[in-house]
Amino acid sequence: MKIIIKILASVLFDKEPQALKTIKKHKVEIENSFVLPKLTNGPIEGVNNHIKVIKRIAYGYNNFKHFRLRILISLKNNVIFFST
């Protein structure tokens, strides 16, 4: 990782100093993304997208309770949603 930061520093320092600061700040998280490549937020993003689709199709529920129930019914077979 130190080699990558040195390379990026030589390339980005003059043009994008903020990008280099961000990379240094999140160094541990970036390293973990290479160590644990199978971890992703994709399934959660899928659930969020599904909820947005229901919201768009519903064109506004008058009652939040009904909206919540519609989401729960729709996601009842989703393992990620209920595996807490």
C-alpha cells in the first residue's frame, strides 16, 4: 500500500491534492477491501432499490403502515433483509 501511495502522490500531488489526502485518510479501509474482496454492499443496495421501486409504483401511500407492510410482504423471501 505504501508503494501505491507513493505512486499516486507523484501523479496526483500537483493536480488533485485532496484525492491523495482522502486515500491516506481511508488507507485501512482500502487495504481491507483487497483482503476481504467478497464483502460488498450490493445486497443492501438491492433492497434499497426494491423499496424505491415500490415507492415509485405506489405513487404515494396515504398510510405509512400500509407502505411498510407492502415492503415487508415484498421482501419476505429475501434472506439478507431478515438475517439480523
